[in-house]
Amino acid sequence: MLDNNQLLRFTTAGSVDDGKSTLIGRLLYDSKSIFEDQLEAIENTSKQKGHVGVDLALFTDGLRDEREQGITIDVAYRYFTTPKRKFIIADTPGHIQYTRNMVTGASTANAAIILVDARHGVIEQTKRHAFIASLLQIPHVIVCINKMDLVDFSEEAYNKVIGQFEEFSSKMLVRDVRFIPISALLGDNVVNRSDNMTWYQGAPLLHTLETMHISSDINKVDARFPVQTILRPQSEEFRDYRGYAGRVAGGVFRKGDEITVMPSGFTSKIKTIDTFSGEVEEAFAPMSVSITLEDDIDISRGDMIVRSNNKPEALQDIEVMLCWLNNSPAKPGAKYTIKHTSNDQKAMIKQIVYKIDINTLNRSSEAIEIGMNDICKVKIRTTKPLLVDNYRENRTTGSVVLVDDATNETVAAGMVV
Amino acid sequence: MSKYYLNYLDELESEAIFVLREVWAQFQNPVILFSGGKDSIVVTHLARKAFYPSKIPFALMHVDTGHNFPETIKFRDDLIEDLGVRLIVGSVQESIDQGRVAEEKGKNATRNALQITTLLDAIENHKVDCAIGGGRRDEEKARAKERFFSHRDDFGQWDPKNQRPELWNIFNGKHFEGEHFRVFPISNWTEMDVWNYIKREKIEIPSLYFAHEREVVWRNNSWIPNSEFLKLEEGEEIFKKKIRFRTLGDITITGGIESDADTVEKIAQEVSAMRQTERGNRTDDKRSETAMEDRKKQGYF
């Protein structure tokens, strides 16, 4: 593996029948990421359950309940590596009752694979998956039109699905959509180019994943550095050292940059950018570094260092697209802890602007309750300003979660609009 | 802008450092669970990087089954001295002596499950609210569903069906008195990533990982090392073999593989060609199909 190989995270959403497990199994198997003892264990279980052949779904289902019921419930993470890239698959269930798991898997993904059965074309579930990909701003969407072997590898069937997809997705904001006709079962256009579909000029799926440009998926323009913790060694060698530790959440910071600390508004210059291996000239997202400043100013966790000529908004009233993740519905007027980068504040849901039916994308402004898996636009008021960017500009500084103080559970995820 | 991207190891490292710093910011009394195995060594190395130039602000906690490889203990003590951090030892032997747990009987008896009680006792006695572990999602199917920040109730139990959703890199470590968290900074690393990182960072690891001559016996499809705890069964025979260990657990249950790999480079090469998972030689995982999930629910590492 070469030293400059990148990491690509992608999500797959799908239900039992659309071949998702077969596709993942094929990617892992053909990249030699399934080990013999794992295959043996799956073979044994398949036999016990009376399945014909090896049931690759067993490989993706980890928990006892999932194996018993034969469904994916939680997000499962899978790993494989090719000579070009390392991949992390967030394998999520496709059914509507698991919307929250799809949202979770989508939150860190560079790419989403949406599977469409060539025989059935775009169905409700396809729309749901595409909507979640756009809501979570997954930079790349790959629509795999699967089971092409069952429609005689017909170009017409393929084009029909593209037409359907483009029609309903025109209202969504998806930056990069590609279509690949595949047969996960037979392997056509998954790892190897298909001999059965010579009319398809594009790359197979794996090659697409290996080569798509992902360096620009992270915002490299608006410099943002949420302070996680302060490093004060107070040792002989580093007596006066005061480093602000954090992970760059956007843009590039350089030694000598004029910076502003928010929310206090104090300004200074970057003196050094430090790592264990030594000083660096610049730091960009998503590097973890420690920054020292020319001036001694009061900074604590939750503050954000930004470049003085490019600041996020400090807002106490924010509008977010909220996905509810908890069994207990949102309580009107209840207070939650809102977590945003390294900053925790108290917050209250002031108003539900509308609720989205994620199958039809219709908006209903009569909604009065937010329950599990609901996606709503809401107005939130916080006790102190949050330093936010629009989620479309920055997935790190544009995202929040709500925690119920009564249970400490994470109850909602929000994207600043 | 093309030069502004990280390679996969740098990205994994940055993620782990971020997680370790979140632990420090969100908890009162975190510890690193240190087994002497490569994964906990890598986590400790990452902690050193995360807080440099400060010292690692956590103690290291070792659950000592008493069935150790002597090499592991020496390695642990040297590292503690080098880092200047505190060591907390939870002793399974003490738990047995105090009657907290009973030794397993029979041929395949191990102290593996007994560790759970010792670990939870140590966590409670030292008022630990976060135990950082080297668990990875690629290791085992139940671990594939594990969160970075994983909640444990006041009995130390894991409820896999009721885990907190974890989105972006916002981690929720809020908990009530008596509860604690397990945090896994290298969740997204594979065995291969760990070896490539050890190679790149030139991290010291115990000699047991390198091929060496050792007395072994063939049991449960792997080479179990001879030790004072080993009782030969009928038909079993001691051999002298050149072996190395892919994982380090108790000396009674950790099987070695025949190998000539005596450098990190050779190990990395060997691992990349392996067709068996590293835990394939761990008899503790073979007891049932959901052995890991069942132990984790009770509070296992």
C-alpha cells in the first residue's frame, strides 16, 4: 500500500431483497477481506439454518438478534483495502423504521451507494435513501442499478431507471451523482468490467470508489479550529507552554496567520503549530494539532479560533433540519443540552417549522409532535451563541446533537440551515 | 488544493487523537486499559502524541490474570517508567482469593471470563468513569457495532440494542454516578493498519510478536505455549517450534502460529497474506457464535 493512499468512507443502505449484502460480500470477497475462518463460520451457520449456499448477509449481521431475525438493525462498520485506497463501509438497514441508523451512517460518509433493483426501478425506498444522502450532504452518490442479469443486461432498462431517478432528485441538492449497471450476484461491473454490458462506457464500482476525487469533500477555505483542551505541561523544558489542542474543522491555518478567538473576539497571531513529531508550517482539516499564540489570552474549551477575515456566525437562534433518534418524542418547551463541536450549551426547541414525509418529500406545517425517525425543520434557541456555519458549507461546524438531560441519551441530530 | 489531504494512516491517527482529547475533556478520571498487547500499546502511543508536550494525563490499568507471559509484564513495567504515568493493577488472583469469583474447572478452563469481575471491581474501586481500550471493529462481529464512546450501566453492562447514536464526530460521554464509558480510539483501524502504523512510527512491541523458538503443544488448532499452567492431556506432546503470536492474551489460551517473521516489516508482510483472522487462534472466542457479544454485555473489554 502506498503512503499517499486516502481513506474513503461510504454508506450502503438497502433492505433484504435488493442485494446489498451480496454487493458488500462481493466487494469484501474480491478484495480478499473475508478470512477463511469467517467464511467457515458463516458456512456453518448457513447450513444450520438450512440455507442453500453461503448466506453472505450473515457476515454483515453481528448481533444475536440480527442473526436470529436475519435483518440488519444497527450500523455495522466493515473495512477493506485495495492497493489504491482504504475503505470504511457503514452498512445500514434500509427500512423506514431505521431511518436514524441510516442518518448515523451517512453523517461521516464521503459517498453513498444506493441500490436499485433493475426490475422494479425507483421505489419509495430509493427516494428515501437519496433524500437522506442529500440531507446529510454526502458529497458523492453512486446509484447502482443491480440485478441487470434479470433484465437481460438491457441498456433500455438502465436508462429508464436513470430517468426516474433524475426526475425525482431534481429537487434535492446532490452534487455528484453517478449511475452504474451491475450484477452483484455475478460480479458484473462490481470489481471487474462486465462483458455482458459493452454498451456501458463508465468504470466499474470499485474503480469508481478508488479514483473519485475526495480531497475537496472537506471545506479547505473557511478556517475553523474548535478548541478541545488546553495543554500546559509546566515541565522544566516547556515551562511557559500553552497550547490549544484541537482538530482543524475547516480551512488551512498557517504560522503567522492573524486569528480571532470566538466568542470573546480577542485577536492574535499564530506563533507555532505543534505536533508530537515537531512543528508544522500549516494545518488543514482534519489534522489534530496544538496551536500556540503570540499573545497570552483567555481561551477555554468550546472557544473557536478562526482567521480574522473569515468568521462563522455567532447565533443564539438557529434553524436546523432535525432528525429525531429516540423512542420518546420531543417534549415541547423542554430543555436539552446541545452539543456543537467542543461546545455544550442548553437549548430549547421553540418551533416546528415543518415536518417532512421522507417518502413523498411533502412538507406538513401542522406537525405538533416530533417522534422517532421524524425529520423536521425546527427553530432552536440556545442559552449562549453557537459559532455555526451552514451545514452545506461545513459538515463539522454545521452539525449539532441534542442530549436529553433526564436520560443523558442522544435524542436528535441537527443540520444548520 | 490537491496537497491538502491526509493519507489513511494520518487520518486514522488524527481521529484517534481527537477521541483521546475528548475523553480528557469529558471525563473526570479516565484510564487506559493496558494489556501489553499491540493494540493497547498503539493506543498508549497515540495518547502520548495527543497530549504532547504534556505527559499522558491518564493512568494505565492492567487486569492481571496471573497467567501472564513474563515478557508482557516486563514490557509493561518498562513502558510505565518511560512514560512516567501511574499503573493500576487489578488482580484476578485477588478476586479468587477474596471469593469474588471461582476458578473454572476442566480441560479448557481459563481465567478469561473471571477478568470481567476484576475489571469492574477495579473500575469501581478507583472511581474510573472512562476506560479507554484498544478494541477494533474489524476484530469480531459484535465489535463491528461498537461505538467510539460506549456506555456501560452501573453494573458495567453493555446494552447493544440500546446504544446511543453517534453522528459526525460529536461524542456524548454524559453519564450518571456509578456508570462509566468504554472508549475505543482505534475503532476504525484494521489489524493491517495497526502493523503499518507500528512500522511507520517504529513503536516498540513485546518480543512475543516476533518469531522465536518456544515449547508448544498442539491444541484447538493452534500452538499453545508450554507454561507452569499447562497440563498435558493424553496424546498431547510438547514440541519445539519457531512461532510468533498474532495477539497476546493469557498464556493459557493464546495460540501461536508457525512463522519466520522476526522483524516488523516481515510481520506486516505476513499479515497482509494471512487468510485467518487474528482472533482465530483465541479459544475464548470459539466457545459459541456470540461468545464475544455475550461477554461484552457483561462488561468484558
